[in-house]
Amino acid sequence: MRPILDAVFYVLKSGCPWRLLPREFPPWKTVYDWFRRWRIDGTWERLNAALRERVRARSGRNPQPSAAIVDSQTAKTTGVGGNERGFDPAKQVAGRKRHLLVDTEGLVMKVRVHSAKVPDADGIRLLLLEPVRGRFGRLSHLWVDAGYQGRGRRWTEEVFGVSVEVVRKLKKPVPEEVAKRWAEEWAKEGKKVDWQRIMPPRGFRVLPRRWVVERTFAWISHNRRMSKDYERLCATGEAFVYAAMTRLMVKRLARA
């Protein structure tokens, strides 16, 4: 099985088509057949879960997480065909969304690939199906962004039974001219000027917890196969996400 895994990881990392596998690997039909079998019977997801628990235990954490982060990434599709495609008006991208549920270490707990036209508030229902709740019994809190507020947050709290915290973007700084006018008016009235309130720090600032799932998307995107959605089936895209995280976690455990 090692040559089969090596060949799958080669396709994942290099982004080459199955038919262009080098001769050093088994025949491409054999490799693809095993990849397809493991996708259908859930081997990739089970392998990801087993390695995630081992990585968490190695770092002194409980194997079962009690909190997680949810976010989505819109990926362009290609001309390969397939269903579940759409246009994301927020990102102005035609393709599919990769919806991730990750723990506080950034390790993937569940992935769901669906049409990009599905809003995040509805996509979270596709991600958090009933089997997920039974699989993560300790899960009690989720961090999400503002795209999930409203019906997405209500459904998650009422049906899924966990608390949800919305992490919002920081307010944009006030233009300097406007801030100066405010300061002049406050000075006339004898009020103390609160420059921290008027002029918040500029530049990039890390949003609490949301950076964890964004880092996971970056880890996945290090593989050329994941630069776009090249797959005909959404389930194949999900399997490649699990394979990408499997490759990452195996390297971590090997170094420990």
C-alpha cells in the first residue's frame, strides 16, 4: 500500500493528471482505483480522524476537541465538468466552496464541498449533519465569521446544540481629516481627545480564532491539486482535502 499512497500524494502535491503518473509508481488505473475505493468507503476520512487524534494526544490535548472553527473557501472550477457548481457573489468567483470544520489546532474535523452559490448560512447545515454531532460528543462551542449570523447561527445553536460566537472584522479607521475635525470640536468643548478611539491602529491585525482556519486553507493550498477544483465529483475534492491533511499530520508525527 505504500507505493499507492506515495502515488496519491504525488498527484496531490504536483497537481498532475492521473494518466501522467511517472513510471516509478504503480499503473495509474491501479492508483486511481484504490483512491476511489478509499473515497467511497470513507477510509480517507477515518485515516484523517485517527491521525488527528494522535497528533492532539502527542501535544497533550484531549483527542476529542471541545471547540472548533467553521469557515469556507471558494475555489474556481475548470472545464472538466461535473455538478454542484455556482457563482459566489461575495467573492465574484464561479466554482465550488470548501467548507471546513477545524479544531483549535487547525486540524480538519469535517469537510464538505458544495456549489459556490450556497451562502455560508446555509452551507453550515450541509457541513454539520447529524453524524457529525455523534462523532464529536465533546464539541460545545464554535467560532464563525459574520457570514453565518442570522439563520446559520440560529440553526447551529438550536439544532446542532452548541454555542456560537461570531468573530467580526475590525472597524475601518476614521479618515485623518475627519478625526482632526472631531478633535478640534472636542477641544473647544473642553473634552479630552481619545485618540485610541478616533484612530485605531492601522495595518493588518489578526482576528481572534479566525486565523486558525485561514492557516488550514493555506496548508491545503500548498498542494497544486488544490489550487483550483479540478474534480468532477465533490466527494473527490473532499477526499483530496483529507489526503492533504493526512500527508501533513504524518510528517508531523514522523518528526516528533
